[in-house]
Amino acid sequence: MSDDSLRADQFQLYDLTVIVEAIEGNCTCAMQVGDCFFMKGGKVSLPAGQDFCLYALQAAIPLLPAKQRLNHPADWMETDARIVCPDPACR
């Protein structure tokens, strides 16, 4: 569905790729820079044979629905794109 065919009460959802950019410490879940997961619609998926830290995932999940849609340009969700793992040993 293109933006032109959306009604006023509809919105487009973006597909997201969440990627580990850096690890500053000792990741207890053996995450590596470049590890990722995908969000399409309401589904989360992982590349074949890969896993993802539950603690990092739980930090991201509350923000993902807002990142999937267009927000007001002044909304901080439009400019902030990084999430920090809540594990103090990992950051």
C-alpha cells in the first residue's frame, strides 16, 4: 500500500533492522558487533542460526512500534536511534 492510497485513519509501518553497533564491556550473552534482529509488522525474526540477548531485546521492544511509523519531525523518536543494553557489565 503506497502512502497515496492511505486513508486519514491509516499509517504505514516501516520494516526495521536492529543491529549491535558496539559492545563496551563484557557481554555475558556473547553478543557480537553486527548481530541483529528484524521487525516486520508485529513480528520479530532473527537471521538463521543467530540468537539475540533477551536483556538487549527487552530494552528495545517498547520503542520499536514508535520507530515503525512516521512521527512528528520534532519528536525525539525521529532523531534518537540508539538503545543501550541494561546489563551493566555489557553496556
